[in-house]
Amino acid sequence: MRPLLGVGAIAAALLAPAAQAVVPAPRPGAPISSHAMVHTCCTPAAMKERLFAESKAMGARFIRVDVELHGIFEADGHSAEDPNWERLDEVIELSRRYELPVLGILMSTPAWLSSCPERGMDAVRCAPDDMDEFGRLAGEVAAHARETISHWEIVNEPDGRWAFDGSPEEYARMLRAAHDGIEARAPEAAVALGGLMTPQDPAWFERVLATPGADAAHAFDIANLHLRGQARWLPAQLSAWRELLGRHGFGGPLWVTEHGYPGDSAYQSDPAFTGGEQAQAGYLTESVLALAEAGAGEVFVTLRDNLDGAFASEGVVALGGGPAFAARRKPAFGAVRRLVDRWDELVAMRAEQREHEEAARRDQGLAAAARADVQARRLVVGKARWKLTLARLRHRFAWRPRPKARLRRRVDRARLALRRRRDEVGWARAIAGDYEMRAALHTHRALELAAQVAGR
């Protein structure tokens, strides 16, 4: 791991010729990124450094960073005419040095632009009262970071009152303004929808899309959800959103910019993954693969513990205090890194696992049909047995020679028919057994592959 740089070294790096700056390219392979909770305005420089270092070591393709507009255009006496780029430039330098692309989250409306300035510190959560000015500021930030940052998310969890205290219609107009402002100043940049906190309820987003004049469905390049919960339900949620977006004409990438699972067993709600930090590692192995399999273009795994409750142990690292902010890497960190290192192999094994699971279901269905056929043929055997019994009785009590001979032939034919029907039951039973054996073999192989994928 590279040593941490001090503020002086960061400042020196910022004085390097701009011509050397190149937008870092995401590494190929696993679509895994870092939800690191780096705050441009407020995270200590050493902690920023540590979080970039840990994200890089985890194998992240992007690191998600809050870029607070109030910290650039308002704090410490600065304004729209005199922005403070110092903290954002720290992030830019770290992105270049670690060759780690940034997904910047444009958030926190400056109080002078807020529609509710009387709310003091909470004014940053309100919608701007001048959407064109908000779009201009977004474009200015994107232009300033253009040589390094090319992905911008517009507000974090705009459907959550804790993050954005505006209406869906106000968010739609913010999204449109930011999109147009960024496109004007950095046309190569990609705009991401703000990560939706409650994807299980699309009503809020439907109002965003229905906002007159905003054309919100065409105001972002990347759709964006926050998904947590039982691993087996995640693919269905993602697929439902893919269908919803498609109905509104959006066919671009769908990212999951917050995804995690607690390491504390007290908050582990998935019954398939309980038992502490090892269960957290197992969950992430399964869930990240499942989300990618369902079509997630990128999955941002929670990097560090933060907040309280379930979030207090959701990170794959636990940070110590300053000044070094040493990181304890949990088993989940190793699980994510394993996904990065062996992605193609694990995806291939998962695909083979799915093939065997599908083959097992098919053969189980064929076995059930064959068993039903056995039961039906047994009924035919019963009828053939009754016909033979009846033929024997008639033959036994016949007393004239010619009818008796004819009845004897009937007995022989009935006996032969019974033998054939019994043979047919035997063949049907053998076919059912063969399908059952095939299903068992496919199931066994699928379980073997699942264990290998899980690293067991």
C-alpha cells in the first residue's frame, strides 16, 4: 500500500502541469466499486487518503464521493463568484494518484440559493429557488474537474427526506438543470440519477418522470438504486426497475450505488446469512454476483462502517481514529477482492451452476411426468389382470370342446397382454428413475459449483 500523503504533498501535486492530467479509466472486469462516504467538504485529508487507498486495495472501479456545493460556493466566505476549489482539488489529486475514477455526488444547496434559507444548516437539503443557477453551478464544478472526474450523480437519495427536503417535481427540474449545465460545460461527462433510497416503492420516481417540462427520463445517462435486503430478492427488484425504466424509454445502464450487509449478527436479516462477519462475506459474494447476473452495470459496496444500527457494521473495513485512520479489513473485504481477482472464473462457474439448476428442474419435471405415466399404466395393468382372470374363469367353466379351445386362446392373449402391460410399467418406471438420477446429478453438480463460487 502506498504511504499516506500529507496536505503539503497534496498541494505540491496540485501544482503539477495540467497537461499531465488524464481522466482515470475504470479497470476492466468485475463491476465492483466503493461506496466510501468521502465528504469533499468535511472528511479529514488523512481519512480521504485512507479511504482512497482501501478502495483501491479492494479493487474498486469507482469511488463515490460527496461534492457539496455549499462547501465550494458558500463556506468560509466564498461565493459563486469566488469558489473554493481546495477540497475538491484534494479529491482530484487522489483520484489521479490512485488511478481511481470518482463518481461525484452533487449535493447540498448553498443557503443563498436554497428555497428555505430560514432553516439555517438544514437549508442545504432544500431545492434551489433558481434552477438555472443550480444548473450553472453543476456545470462549473464539472468543468473544473473535467480532466479527472467524468461521472456526476445528482443528489444522494433524493426520495429520502433526510437527504432532500423537496418534492419529486422539484427534483425533476434540478436533474434537468444539472444535466443541461454539465452537458454545456463538460459534454463528455455522464450524469447519474440520484441513488433512490426506496426502490420498493416507485411512486416517488414516477412523479419525477411525469413532471411537465423536465423530460426527466432523458436527463440522466445512468439509472441508480440503493439495494439492500435478502440476497434472493435482489435480482427481482433490479429486474422490476429495469422494466419500469424501459417503459419510460430508458435503456441505459442501471447502477447500484449503495449495497451492503451488516457484519453484526444482531442486524443480519437474511436467514441464509447469519453468524457475524463471515456471514457478511458470504452474503456479498452471493449478492454482488446475483446483482451483476440480473444486469447491474456497477455495484458500489459499502467500504466503511458508519452511522449506527445496521450501518454501524456494514462496511468491509473498520476505520480506527486519526491521525492515521488505520483500517481493519473484515472477511468481507477479502471476499470482495476475491470477486475482483477471479471475476471471469466465478461468473463462468455461476453460469454453469445455473445451467445445472435449470437442467435439474427440467429433469425433475420429466421425472414427475414419468411417475404419473407409471401410475396410469398400473391402472391399465389392473384392467389387463381382470381380463385375464375373467378369461380363465370362462375357460374353466366351459364344457364344450370347441368353445373351450377358443376360450383357451383368449386366456393366452390376455396373459400376453398382461405381460406387455407389466413390461410397459417397468420401462416407464426405469425412465422415471433415469430422469430422477439425472436431476440428482445436476443438483449435486450445481451445489458443488455454488460451494466453489462461495469459496467454501
